Amino acid sequence: MNNRKTGEVLAHFSNGDQQKIYITGVLMRPKIVLLTEKPSKNDKAMDEINFGTCNVDKARTIKIYLSNITEVTAKWQLNYISFPNKATIGHNTTTPWELENMQKTDDPDVFEFDTTDGSLRGKSLPLRKMPEGLSIPPVPKDDQERQLLPQTILVNFRPKKNILYKSKFRFTVSNGISCDVILKGHGSYEEDKD
């Protein structure tokens, strides 16, 4: 993101001359976006990633990609954000997404990130689209392009009980624009759920 401002400065000199100087200032702020291999299936929350159902003795891993859409280096850090509990007015007006949020357990410890902070140069190369809708990182041509790849982060889901888990995390960007993600998954005692 950048904001461009233009203006002028009028300089007066002791000999009576004056000079108009035109200036342009550009404030550039880093902004990161979160990309996934598969698009969200939740129309109400596009920033929600679903791990599905997983046995409590096992883990499920997904890849997410952080991409810097600006030319400014983004220094980021992952932070847990308490998921808000909303009061309901009546069950007849409650949407399925609101009902799910009332039944969830907000336990961030069941979601493990292999990287929780870093620096991401911009502008990141875009992910390639595969025929099945999967997005994968591009193949870099040289070392310079390798530095502009989106950052791959592995997220593990390790449920503790047979319940729905849902937690919110924020990728906070120093002096920039952050992005949020909601992770959810359901624990199971059934052995056939991996």
C-alpha cells in the first residue's frame, strides 16, 4: 500500500527572487496476504481454513503461504487473537456460522505453526494455479527470484478431545497492514480419522 501526496514549496531568497519547487512524497507500507493450496469453502468467512476431522492421537498438516503484495519488506509476527463470543438474540435468527461459533472451543494450543515470525521481501511472486484449483509456489529462475517466493508455513492440527476447535490468529506486520486467519478442525476418537 502506498499513499502519494504532491505539493509545492515556495522558497524566498534574500535578493528578492523566489523559486517554486514541486515535491512528491510517497509513504509505502508493507501488506501481506495469506494464500492457501485450496480455496476456503466457507462463503461467510473467506479467511477460514478447515482441517476437517482428525483423530486425537494423530495430526493433520496443511501449508499456507504468506505473500507480500508490496515492494516494501514486511517484518511480521504471528499472534493469537481471542475469538469473540457473540450474544445471540434468538435461535430463529442464528445463522449456521454463528451456531458453529457458539459450539466451538477456542484453544490455540491445538494449532502449531512451524514459523511464527520473519521478514518477507516484496513484491512476492504469485502462486501458480493448477487445473484442480490448487495453488503452488512458482519455480524460481535464479537466487533473486528465490528471495521473492511466498513464505511457506506448515500448520499442524493436533486435537485433544472430540470437539470442534476454532481459533483466530493475526499476522502482524511492523508498520504495515496485517492479515487474520481463522483455523478450525474437529477432533475425533474414531481411529479411521487421520
